[in-house]
Amino acid sequence: MEMTLRWYGSKFDTVKLEQIRQIPGVTGVITTLYDVAGPLAIALVSAVFPFLIATGMHVAVGQIGLVNMTTAGFDPVVFVGMNIAYYAMSGMIVAYLIRAKGEEKQMAGVNAVTLIVGGISEPTIFGVLVRNKKAMIVQVIGSAIAGLVGGFLGVTVYSFGATNFMTILQFAGGPGQDFINACIACGIAFIVPLVLGLMIGFDEKKGFKLRKFKSNKLSK
């Protein structure tokens, strides 16, 4: 019989973070972040998420979460931070969509659907966050606040799933009110950037731009 860290019977997991230290290969991966920074670790991952995507480092950081999921059966830091940052980005793009005008509004709508329904964040990151200072500020503040709340509430990811608006389901399967706490953290992640973006606005003429190209006609 193969022994695992997950209990799939009538009870929930009894394995705690302190016990993960004893697993070969995991030492220093999750415990260092969580022991040193605690809830701040999740806030940090959430806040820097757009930068990780922009530089491609999200692949490397995501491996830490994969190690945690495959060895311990859950991840209380990396995927939690990333998922919270996703909802913060969704709130930000909705605020941007509401305040945008003309062609920018059309492009914002397309990117909002791509992000919220399709779960693809790159168009929003490179189309809005990288080019709009206020949008990035709204994103980072919302992510950090929600990540901090999620850390204090002990939010944990228990499964893999969709990376769109249904990402919240990755938090299901834990003991007690873990899922409710996750809903609270993700709700804060969405609402804070939404309200903040609507209040302070965004940098004008620095978001989406549709460039019109004139066709070159060959002269006879």
C-alpha cells in the first residue's frame, strides 16, 4: 500500500505545514517562505504576479506550487497568491473597461472577456498594466491587500482547475471554512482594484491603442 499525505476518507487532512519539513526535496520550498514571511509571502506572490508573467518567471515559480501539490496535496502560498492576483486583475480590467472610451473601450472589452472567461492574462498585462502606471498601482495594491487577508485566513489551494472565473473552485476540498475564507479573499481581490480604479482612474492615452494603417497604393 502506497502511503500519501492526503486522506481521502471521511475525514480531512491532518498534515500540517510543520510536518512538510520532513519530506525529502521539499525543505526550503514552502516552509521557508511561510516561516519567514507568513501571510506576507502570499501578499508578495500576489503583488509581483504581473511581473512574473511579463518576464516568464511564473513558470519557474509555479514549479514550487507543483511540488507542494504533488507531495503534500495542497499549496498554501504560490498558487494561492497567483489565484488571488488573477481576481485582482479581473477587478482592475472591469474598472478600466467602465472608464475607457471609444476604441479603448472595445479593446478593453475584448481583453476582459479573454481574461475572465478564457483565463488568459497576457493581453491585459501587456496591453494595460505594462503601459499604464495607475493600472499597475491598482493591481499591485489590490493583490497585496487580498493576499495578506488570504494569508491571515489560512487560504489553501487543494486542486488544479480552470484559470478563469472558476478558479475559486481550486480552493474547495479543505477542512472547515477554508472555501469560505477563499471566497472572502478573492472577493476582496476583485472589489479593491475595481473600486480603486473607478476612484482614481487610469492614465489617459496610455492603455489600449488601435493603430490605423493606410494602404499603400501602387502608382501606375
